[in-house]
Amino acid sequence: MDVPEGAAGATEGRGELREQPSIGRVVRRGQEPPLPGADTGDDPKGRAQQASAAPPLDSAWQLRPCLGDTWRWMSGPGRPPGEPGWYPARVPGTVLDDLHRAGQVPDPFTGTRSLEAEWVPQRTWLYRRPLTTRPLAPGERAIVRFEGVDHEATVLVDGKEIARHAGMFVPFDVDVTDAVADGGSHLLAVAVHPAPPNEPQVGRTDRVRVHKSRMSYGWDFCPRMIHQGIWKPVTLEITGPLRLVDARIGALPDEAGRTGHLRVDAAVAAGEPGQLHACVRAPGDGAVVAEGTADVPAGATGATLDLTVQRPRLWWPAGHGAQPLYTVDVTLRDRAGRTAGSRRTETGFRRVALVPNPGAPRHALPYTLQVNGRRIYAKGWNWVPMDARHGVPRPAKLAHLLGLAADAHVTLLRVWGGGLIETEDFYRTCDRLGLLVWQEFALSSSGIDSVPSADPDYLALMEREARALVPALRHHPSLAVWGPGNELHDTAAERPLAEADAPVIRTLASVVAELDPDRCWLPGSPSGPAFLNRADLVAAAPDDQHDVHGPWEHQGLGAHQRLYDGASCLLHTEFGVEGMANRRTFEAVVPPADRRPTGRANPVMEHLGAWWNNTELVCAAFGRRVGPDDPDAMRRASQQLQYDGLRYATEAHLRRAPRSSGAIPWQFNEPFPNAWCTSAVDHRGDPKPAYHGVRRAYRPAHVCARFATQAWGGHEAFTADLWSWRQDGTPEGSTVTARLLGADGVLHAEVALPAGRPNTPGPHNGVPAARAGRWRTALPRLADHLFVLDLALRAPDGALLADNRWVHSTTADLAPLCDLAEARVTVRTEPDLTAVHLAHTGGPAALGLYLTDAREYTAPGWAVFADNMIDLLPGETVRIPVAWRDAPQAGRTVRLEGWNIRATELS
């Protein structure tokens, strides 16, 4: 189901290169050994803006399917303009999206209809458009540049093959000079051939021979929707004998931060002499802070400039400082002073390293991020491709999703290795928001075998890819860590692979060390020696829990707390809890007749997220008071478990800081609108309650508790360990207060303890976790069996620094939530629905109040709530600001739901 721009944003990506025999003259980036410390400047938008001689070829494209070699017949000149069988195409774009817009396939995001489009990647898809040029002067060349074609293509002009290319991530240039030298109108055609064989999630990694997104071949959060198409921009450049091919930038401050060193490595084609000029401008006022020139002799293929910036402003992750970005303009001029190409790049000065975790075993890798000499806790999330149709432009959605991550106090996004080498737009936004990135190459595990091939041709392919891709991202201060991929391991032994175990990991590590030595490298995620965070493994070898994965499911009431409270890992790079989709996504993608039952016995539910359908667990956790024939109740109960489960797991890791250096939940977003998924933000871009739970845990100041369960049936007393932290330090004399209140608001027990001192004295990593103490009190006797644990961190003068709430039951499950009497909540909105006021006016506490954007699924933009998933005690009021991102004022509507209120819509 398509969502208009403003409701869904843009993904570009990078593609893979596999060398093919050339026909005609082909110029490929990545063929020549890149210059150390350089940046390929892979910036499609930037290139179009800065190189006026390279206008975009982004319109007038058509598309048609071809069997066999029919594409050869259909690509020649003289084809009638109105010839049947051609459909309008978007470039950049995706074949499947074009076909859906043309009515040739059903909406693949509805029900099981993606199955009806699985034939698409078996065809060759022929793109064509007019190519009009003026006659070329002597010495001039015409270059068509493809930023990304997925996956294998033949380029033709007037039916004549000019070049062949294979690969998703690496851009390539095609010299069409001979074909268009006389000027006039020509026909540019690109045959995108059938998708190459590759492995879905359950398969064999040792059979993989391409560097292409594995996710689209079928994964637990995305059905099989193999991607094809011209998925990044295409431009035409008319150039003289002197050409600036690329400019790569590396920036690094010295250890004291007093001097910034900036290197420009330019790739040139110098048919005649020229001069390279670079100018560095400061953030804000644009003042020139460094510049230099270098002579380029005839015949040169490269030129280098080293510049110095005095007292550079340092770039910091969000929450630790500002994100100043310097502008670097690189220009190549000929002897007459005429411009032969220019590039503009933004970069930042910062140092990044991984240092040992305090108290870690001696043989452990360093897992603590250090930026500009300061330790940073990795408050993370796992990022996956934001749409299965990678090439469809969605800039607003990208900005929205990354904005949600920044709003949640995230410091690190792990770009998961089954997806994409992320785009220039992604990194540019992360630079500006202060989001650190851990980028993995597109390698991933498989259910049967998870060891990559050692085939020499495959290793050579991956080295070529890395040599083109690594320098391309070097100018981004947000990029902190490189890794080879996801869950590469000995499947039988459940042991992550080290560099010594896999030639491809060694190959990639070597390229990163050579071309990007100032960044961090980890040999995989997880990197072991244990693979899983599992209770029996933790008990047997707690010191083997370094960087681990799992579980991805709620473990059940009590068992969930025991697992995460017993964790000993230094870094947890994947852990999750499953949950049902938000209301409007569920209703948009699941046909009305297929919404019941919610479990896997329903074929539609099986298709839309079977791995994460926890209907049975939800039924059990709520004492069978929630059933599979009530989707609304199932959604509320499932999302409550996901909210509580994910935030408890995250808080448990934060309580172990600084020995724990990071928590990276699985997963932030999803590329396909599932009915069930582990994502915290659904495909539409609407957060689930779990997003707000983790967002609370990641606040700079927080208070939380370690407890055995949320369902206390069979226990004699309530017991909890109370914890708090404040990034800038908790004032001496602060207190942690805990209260047990019934749903009627009556106080049953209370304690106030000194806030305590951090786990480790001295420097910390932004989470000076401190245990206040243990509290034990009698369980309250309650007719409705529900009570609220209310926590507060207060300064010596009583000022509230942080608060937190958890709902508990005195029974063996959470069934009492289903039987709670109705609460009365008065609702008031501010003009244009920019804020919602909630006031409790009667009845028991209003629990699990959740606000959602209630407009049509296809409405543009998003409602972003400053807080959500609220437990409102009797007599309390709250004001919730609402930001409407890319959404018009007309038609704004919000829905308020909860466990024991009547759902209402506000407009």
C-alpha cells in the first residue's frame, strides 16, 4: 500500500559491483585502487547540485517486461512512442512500485498479495528514455553516471550495447561519447536482468556469491519481495579533457582537539593540466578557515591536498554536545580558469575509538565507545531498510524516522547486515542529529549454515566492493563502527566467527584498516565468544557473555525479569520483544474478513509476521481474558507486553553500566507493514508503546527498579531494588522514592532512600548507574488486584529529576487489567491539535492511555507525541504536546485509547 510523500519518505542505497566483460568504453568507480583516507563523495543530490554539467536524467522513463532476449529487440531506435506494453517508470525507483502504480500487480502490502508479485524478479525489465545532446566539440566526452542499479544491467544507446554492470551498491560511469558525438536525440535503454540467486533467511550463507540485500529474498519481518531497478539517480555529464571524477574527504582532530587535519583526495581525468582548489568553511557564518591548491599535471589520475583547521569545533553525539559541520568545496579548473568540476561535502571533526569495559574479562574485545576522549553509553537501536522498495524516494519518512530516534535519546544506530549499505541522505541526517552509526556490510547468517564462502572470486568481489564503499562514507562524523555483517557464526556450536575463521571477514577488516583507519572495527555482531543471551549459557559461563544476541521474544511473566537481571554481557547488540501492529496499520493491511483469529492458524497472520505472532503467550499472560477473536484486545495486551518487556530489558542493561557499554534493541523500524513484528515503529512511521518505553529508559535522568515479576500471585511480599542515574551527575543528597498505590489512588506503602553512588567510581559512560537499596514490603490486599509502583528521583530541594511507573498485579497473571472498572478522563485540546490535556476526573486509575494519529492511513505526515503510554492516577492531569511533521492542519485527528476508558477521537 503506497503512502504519499510526507507520509512515507526516501531511501536511496548503495549497490554492489561484479566485474563483467566490457562492451564499449566503460568507466567504473571502484576499478582503480582508491586513495587512502579518501571519500568517494557518493552524494547523488550533491552531485546534481554542484556539477552543472551533469543534469539529472530523472524523467521520461518507461518500463516493460521482457522474456529471454526480447529486450534486445525493444531497445533500438525507431520504436513508436505510443508502442503498447510500456509503463511509466520512476528513476530513482523500484520495478515493483512501478508495476503497482501501473495496475499490473496488486498492492503487495495488503494481506497475502505479495505472493502474487513473486514472479516479477524472474523477468528482465527494460527501461528507456530519450537522450538528447548537442554535438560534442573535439576533446569533449559524454558520461552517463548511474548511482545505483540493482542488480545486473546492460546499458544500450540506440540499440547498441555500451556497457554491462553487475552490483547493487557501487556507482558506475558509462562513456557514451561515440554514440552521441553528433548530438541530436538518441534512445538510452537499460535492461535490468532477472535477480541473481541468493539465500533467504533460512538457507546457506556459504552459497551466497553476491553483495545484495538478503532481506528481500524473504525474512522474518519481510516476505519475499526481491528488489530490482534503477534505484538511485542517473545523470549526464558533458566534460572536456579535464574532469573532476570524485573528491573524498577525511577529517580528524588531534588528540587534544586543538588542530583539525583535513585531507582531500581527488580522482581526476587530466587530459590537460589543471589546478585543484579546496576551501573549508566554518559552521554557521561560513567563514573560510582553510584553503589550498595543488597543480594537476597532464595524465594525472589523482591529486591530494592536506589542510589544517585551527581550534576546530568538535562534533559530538546527541546529548553530549553540538554537531558542527564544516563545508568543504573542491574545484578543478583548467589553465584558463574554467571549472572542470566541483564537489561540496559536509564533514565534522571528532575522534572515535573502542576502549575496554570496566571489569571485563582480559580476553574480551573493547566495546565501550569513546568520542573525543569521552566514554559514551551506546543507547542504541537496530535499523533495517525503511522500505522493501528501496529505490522509491522517501526523504520525509527518512527524516521522520531518524528524528524519532533522536527524540528517544539514541546515541547509536546499528545498520543491520541483512539490509543496505545506507545512503548519503541517511548519513547526512545522522550527522546533523548526532546519531552515531555502526555500519555492517550486507552479509548475514542463514538458518542452516552461517559461514560465508571462501571462494576466491567471491573474496575478490567483496574486496572491490569494500574499496569503493568504505572511502565513500569517510567524511561522515556519524559513522563510528564498521562490521562484516549479521550473526556470522558456526551454526552447530552457536559460536560467532572471528577474523581467523572466515577469509571474507579478514578481507573486509584489512580494507577498513587501510582506507578508514580512524574508525572502529568489530568482527561481527555478535562477536562472542558466546552467541546467545540464554539463561543456561549465562549460568554455565558468565564471562563468555561479551557481545551477544537474543532473545527476540517476551520470555513470560517472571522469566523475562530473571533472564535480563541475570545477564552478564558487555554489549547486547540484539534483543527484542514482539508485538501486534498499531490499529491503523493493522486495518490497512489486513482485510476485514481476515482479522480473526489473530493467531498463526489464520493464513493471513501467518504471512504477515508469523515468527512474531505471540497470540498464545498473550492469552496465557492475561489469564485467557484476552482471546484470538478480539483483535483490539489482543493488540492492547500484546503491545503492553512489548512495552513492559523491552523497557525492562533495556533498564536492566543500563543498571549494569559501565560494565555494560550498550543496549541495542531489535528492532527500531520495519520495511513491510506486518501484523506482528518486533519493531518499535511500524512501517507507516507510527511508534508502538514499546518505543516510548525505551525512550523513557534512555532519558539523561532515570529512575527504575529491579523486581521479580509484574504478577505477584504466590509471593509473600513485594521486593524491589531501586536504581537511578543522571548523566550530568546526581546532586549529593538526592533521594529515590518508591510508592505502592492501588488503582483507587490509595497509598499502601512508601520508602525514600538516598540515591546512592555509581557502580564504578571515576569516569563513566554517561550512565552513572547507582543502586539506592532494596525495599521489601507487604503486598497490598486489593479488591481489583492491581497496584502501581510509582518511582521518583528527587534533588535535595525536592525538585523532580525523573519519574517512572509500572503496573503490577497481585494475581498470577495480568488478567485484572481486563476487569478494571471504567475511569473518567476529561480531554481538552489546544488549537490545531498541537497539545492534548488529560485530566482524571473519576473512577480508578486510567491505565495504558495511548494516543495515536487517527487520520486515514494514506494521509500525509505524522503526529509525534512528546509522551505516551501514560498511567494516570486519580486526580492527576497531564499535557502532551503534539508535533505534526509534514502534516497539513486540515483533518488532524487523534485517537485516545486505554485499558479502562472509552476510546475517543479528538479533532
